[in-house]
Amino acid sequence: MKASELQTLSEAELVQKGRELRDELFSARIRRATEQLEDTSLLGRLKKDIARVETLLSQRRAAQDPAAESGA
């Protein structure tokens, strides 16, 4: 998933997308452990997608409350 696609989502949708991606990552890890996962690159892609979602969420939250980012 591209960052430009994620930027169009609202904060609530990003939170939901993060949950879905974490669930999918968990399932992929289980499938890898049981040797049923054929595309092992899926794990890396899911981790990067989760990181993109978390980055966008933190950027949006920092933009709403700039004092929280500076530690004040």
C-alpha cells in the first residue's frame, strides 16, 4: 500500500487499517511457522505498511497538538 493512498484516509480509518494489518501479519506469521506461507516477502510488506500507518497517525496527532511533540 502506498503512503499516498493512506493519506486520504481519516484518523479512525487509519486506526482500523492498522488493526487489520496487524491481524494479517499475525496470520502470516502463523502460516510461516506451519510452513504454509508461500510468499515470505509478505511479512516485510506488512511490517512496512504498519509503519506507514503509524507514521501518518503520529504526524497527524503532532499537528493537532504541537506542545506534545516538544515534550512540554
